[in-house]
Amino acid sequence: MSPQEYEATSNPPRNWRTQDVWSISLSAFFADLGYQSVLAAFPLFLVIELHRPAWEYGLAMALSYGGGAIFSMIGARIGDRIGHRKMAIFGNCLIPLLSLSALMSNPAWTIGLLCGGWWARNLRSPSRRVMLNEAVPADEFRVRIFGFLHALDVGGAAAAALLVLIALDQGVPFKLLFLFTAIPLGVSTLMLSRASTGRVPLTSAANSGSDYEKPTQRHLSSAKAIFLSTALFGFTFYSIGFPVLTVAQKTGSDTFGVIGFLVFQGFSAATGYLLAQKLGATMLHRFVNLGMFGYFGSALGAIVMIADVHYQLGTSEFLLGLAILGFALGVVETLEPSLVAVLSKGIGSGRGFGALASSRSVGLFAGNIIMGLLYQIGPSWSYGYAAAMAIAAAAIMLFTAKRANAELTDLRGQPL
């Protein structure tokens, strides 16, 4: 059944955990189990084992995210033309490039392979969200399905942290650990290929006369607030590798650094799962909750970490800051795409999700360079900058919440 026929049915199924939702979400789980294992260990490999300065790690992350902004838009546009299922599977097949990054002792090659795999991830990310949005097009389920995706997505990252902890404890070389990640990445591609959505190019739907991919000016003006806020959030949402480095340097233990990564990912996954248990909130609630609990919550987490670094409170207090950051990310990753799905009308525009990923990546590009430079002065400087940017993102979202909600809601209180 095509997305158009599915939406045309008067009584869509009440069970939103369809086979397609499970296939896409499990693909996300195994993908994160693979590449997040690399990301969790990469700062330790580059800075501690290869003895490179922290600013080089910041540059590596900036190049990954900055290039990712371009690849997100490219993937979204190609997916609209050839079908998002093809685009998602193609990009997923290339992610294992980052599994090869520890084979090289030359930092340039190491960073290059990491970037290549991450760019492939960005190439497929908008298409994967379109596929998920097609699986259950009813708006009342959007918070649930994106929360469920995030729960399994970041659940894979939490499992990755456990994998890295075991590997470090057993003295497994980084080279073997990174190569092992190609296995779950292969399983991820297999699971994604089982999903049936995303086969119809969205350009074909538009040419057929349907109203897909024809957002009104009201949708577009409201989308600007989302994209601006998520770009600013990107400026503050530095790579989690910086806190991992802080914990490792603070305790003198790589293992404690990975425990910090596990705390962050665990709280993020739990937040996505809890949000998936609730029916979709109103548009106004989504905007307000995104600003307060998502963006401002991220600022609060950074402030707690600043207090710990400045006053030397102890490792547990720093981990509390990471837990708050994880909670905030769970809110953001659930509510941002659920709002963009409405802004993109119905099944979700590939370009809409591409713009969302691209906005985040542009912010992350600059944010990681700035974080890397400020980290050389002191960790509290970098986290202070992050807190300020997150507060700005929250202010924009809260300021525009009522206007955007009015624009996107008709007289019956339903999204347009």
C-alpha cells in the first residue's frame, strides 16, 4: 500500500509498532551499536594513544558534522527522486568506512576514514526518517514512533559503551575493536532492507497531483524557527567525546571516560522510550517542551559540568551533568522530527528532514571547532560557551511557540 493510499484510509491501525517501525528502529539499534562504539573510543584513540592535541579531535568532529550537513541535503534530494529506501540502504552500506579508522596511525587518514563513515550516516539519515514517517502517518503517533526510534537508536549506543568497556578491560586493541563494529553495521543494513516504506519517489507523488511536498507558507515560516533553533543547538551540542575526555583525564582512567558515555546514552535512550509511551502532545506542548526540556535542559547539564570542573566536586557530579544532557537529547531527538513531520505535511518531506539534519550539522561544525579551541584553555570555558548557545536556542523556541502553534492549527485544534 502506498503512503497516499494509507493516509486515505479513514481508520488507520491503532497499533503503531508495525513491522516497518520495528525494522527501521532495529536497524538504528545495530547502526548505533556499530558506529557509536567507534565514537566512544575515538577520542581516547586519537588523543591518548596517538598523543594528538584536543583541538585535532575537535577538528575531526567539525569536519564530520560540517560535511554531514552537505551530505544530508544531498541524500534528501536524491531520496526524493529515486526513493528514500534505496538512498537509506546505500548510505548505510558505506558507514563501515569508520570501522577502518584505527588501522591507520597517520591522523589524517584516521580522521578521513571517520569522516567518510559519518558522512555516509548523514547521507541516509533523512531518508530513514522519511521511511519511518511513512510507516505510521497519523500525527497522533508521531511522538511515539520517533521516541521509539530514539530509544532503540540510543539503546544501541548504550550497548556500544558496554562493548567498549569490556574491550578496554580485556585489553583489546583499538584496531580490532573498530573492525568488529563492521558486523553490527552489516546487520543494520540487513534490517533496513526488510522495511517496505520509502519505495515511491516523493517527486512522483508530487507530480501525480497529491498534496504531498506542498507545505504552505505558514508551515515554512514556522519551520524557520525549528531550523534556527536546531542550528543553535548544534552550536552547543558538541561531540560527547569532550565530556568523555574530561572524565578520562579527571580520573586518569579510560574506563571511567566510557562510563560517562554510557550514562549519557542510557539516560537519552530511557527518555525516548518514556516519550514513546505517551500519545502525541499538542503542537504548542511540543514547541514548549522542546525549548524547556530539550534546549534549556542541555544548558543545565553543561552548567552542572562547569560547576564540577571549577569546584572539583567529584566524578559523580560530572556524571549527573551528563545524565541531564542525555535526558535533553532524548527530548530533542523525539520532538524535533515529530514537528518537522507536521511541517512537511503528511508523510514527511525528504527536504524537510534533510534541512533538519543539515541545520544541526552546520551548528556542530562550528561548535566542535570552538569547543576544541576553548578546551585548550580549560574545559569550563568550552562548556560555558555550550550553555550560552543552548539558552539562546531555548529562547528562540519559546518566543515563537505560540505564534507557530497558531499558524499550524486550524479552528478545530488539529494540525494543518
